[in-house]
Amino acid sequence: MVKLIVVQNADMNTGDKMKFCPKCGSTNVEWVLPQIWSKWECRDCGYIGPLIVEDGKMAEEIRKEYLKKQNKI
């Protein structure tokens, strides 16, 4: 059974948009170095790159597909 965590698209305290990994849809993403804003790293799947997703619905679909692929392995 696959569990999905649905998150809101904005941080309630700051109004900032949530950041999602474009490979697995996780919110566990951070800048590689804060001084280099063009590189992100996902702590869940290991993605490192310049792209980041800010659309919660898109991230949900990415997450579903990623988990589906992981279960096939």
C-alpha cells in the first residue's frame, strides 16, 4: 500500500511557495549551497539540478508516478 502525504502549496507562516523535487515530488529539497541558488538537492531520491517544482498538484502526480516505479523494482 502506498501512502501519499498531501501538502499545501504555500507555507502558512511566510507565504512562500513550497518547493518540490522534479524527480520524486518530495518536499525534502534544499539548495546545495545557499550561495548557489541554481542548484537544488533532494534528500529523498538524490536529485541534484537547477529545476524545482512549485506546483503542488504537479508534485503530487510526480510523487505517484515515482512511487509506482519504485514498487516495480
